[in-house]
Amino acid sequence: RFDESRGLMFRVTLLEGKMVVQLDQFPRYPFEIYAGDVLCRAHGTLVEVVKRGDLVRVYSHQGAFVASSKGHTEIAKKGQVVSFTAGKFKDKSSISLEDEADMIEWREHLHDIRTGHPHSHP
């Protein structure tokens, strides 16, 4: 999409489910994810967005992101999760060990795709 004031930008809408996005440290264009009423702006980061009904969770696995909705803004740094439900931001918490293990598995799978060499899984 081209925005007159900001130039070329990428916007993705997550209707339901989960999205994992890894972005360059200094991307050429802004990247935004809409999930329900939440707009997430990220760069130089590995971010995971999960939308289930009216619940939205945004996980910062690397780097930071800004999530905003209805005039309110939350910033999450590496290792933090922001939750949004019932029209407002709820708690900010740390990523669980289970969620971190899932991300390690995702990174290994991405490595397999990029190199064409399957990673041995126990």
C-alpha cells in the first residue's frame, strides 16, 4: 500500500489464528499487523500475534513492538506479551517457557527451510 505521508508500507490483517513475523533490523518500509481492534507496529523484531475471538495477544520474542487501540498504546520489549480483550489492554506479562519452546521449534523449522537441511529433532 502507498500512503501519501509515509510512502510505501505493508499492512496485514489477521482475522483469526496465529501469525509469526520476523523482520529485518532496519526494514525499508513500515510493517503493520491488524488483529481485531489492535494495530501492531514492528521492526527489527520477531513478533507473534494470536487472535481468538475478541482476545488478541502480541508476543515480542526479539526486539520491541508498539500495539495501539482506541487511543491507548502499549509497548512490549523482548520477552513480553501484551493482551487485549473486551475492548481494552489487559495485562503485560513475560513469555512462558512453553511459548518460548514453541518459538525455538519455529526458528529451527525456518532454518530448515532456508538451508534445505532438515534439523534433527529428538
